[in-house]
Amino acid sequence: MVEEIRKYTVPLRESYKRTRVHRAQRAIKDVRAFVSKHMKTSEDNVILEESINHTVWSRSGKKVVPKITIETERTKEGKVRAWVAGKRKVVEKPKEEKKPAKKEEKPDEKEAEKKEETKGEKEEKAAKEAPKKAGQKAVKEKTTPTKQPRQALQSKGR
């Protein structure tokens, strides 16, 4: 099923040759390249777990850790999984449960619900439009006042 677990110490000093902001990104690429080289696979087949990312970024992206100890294994699909030594995250696939078949509602019930909704909506619209027709102002919802720009205030002489 799974090959033996291998343990490596990856040097990340090469990432210090990059500019500060790109050091952590480069360190992750270096870890991926190191694992692909030593496990004899392409970089596309390397899966780095979150623990590696958290360790590299632990002191921010500018001050990358100088080295990191990782463990690797080859899965039966041919992929290589890597994680920080002692911080393995076991991922199990959830079992698929069969969902019960949904009962179809009768179309008459759906149409009746739609008619009830439309009646309610019509009543609301009529209530809103009634004051407008009678010449009264409709009640506005409370809104927060917006601040005027400084130029507008200065032009008023304030």
C-alpha cells in the first residue's frame, strides 16, 4: 500500500538570496524541488501538507526558517506526500451515504403557493402606492446621513 516513510532535513538558506518579500514563497518551491529530486518524481506529483506551509511562514515571509525536517511517503497513486516531522495530518475520506429519494411535490401545491405569494406582494405594492396617489408623501425609511466633502463645507463659508 504505502512505502516506508523517509525523513529529510531540507536546507532553506538558498531562499535568503531572494528579496525579503519573496523568501517564503521561494522556500516552499525549494521544499517541493527537494522532495521531487530525492523521491525521484516530478514536482507535479508532490503534495505538501499545511504543516510545512505553517512552519515556513511562522516567522513571517521575510524571516524564513533556515532548515526544516520533513517526512515523506509515496502513495499508491504515485503521488508523494510530505509533512513536517512529528506533525502528520491524517486525511480520511468520508464515507458516502446514500441520500433518500426526495418526494416530488404535486404541481397544484406549487401553483397555490405562488398565487398566495403574488397576492401578498400585490397588497404590499398597493399599500406603498396608495399615499402617493392621494398626494401624500410616502414614509421613508431611516437612513444614515452622509458626510459632505470638505470643499462643499468651505464653499458655504464654514
